[in-house]
Amino acid sequence: MGGGVSAATLRRSGAPCRLSPTALFSALMVTSGTMTHRLKRLESAGLVGRVPNQRDARSMLVQLTPGG
């Protein structure tokens, strides 16, 4: 269930549909551990990908794929 809500939250963030994992789990009011599991499932399904954060080279952003 959580995967659809996570993908919808990324869509609502507006183009290019990407957020930091912290912003995503905060918006969904879940723990970081829960978000990690959801993101792994979504990534395995090809619905999201991780892209480098151009504002902070130490972090990654979660972005919807065309299939997401």
C-alpha cells in the first residue's frame, strides 16, 4: 500500500517529481526505516530511481521514473 502513496507524494511535488528521502518520509509521517523499505520496493519495480542531489553532493534524491 505504501508504495502508491509514496509515488503520489513524488508526483504532487511537481516536475521533475523528486524529493529527498527525508522530505518524503516526513511528508508521509513514517519512520526512516519504513521509507527505506518502501523505496527499495519501488526501485526494484522500476517506479523510482535515485539521482545525485546537485545542491549537495553528499546526498541523493528520489525521483519517479517514466514508469512511475
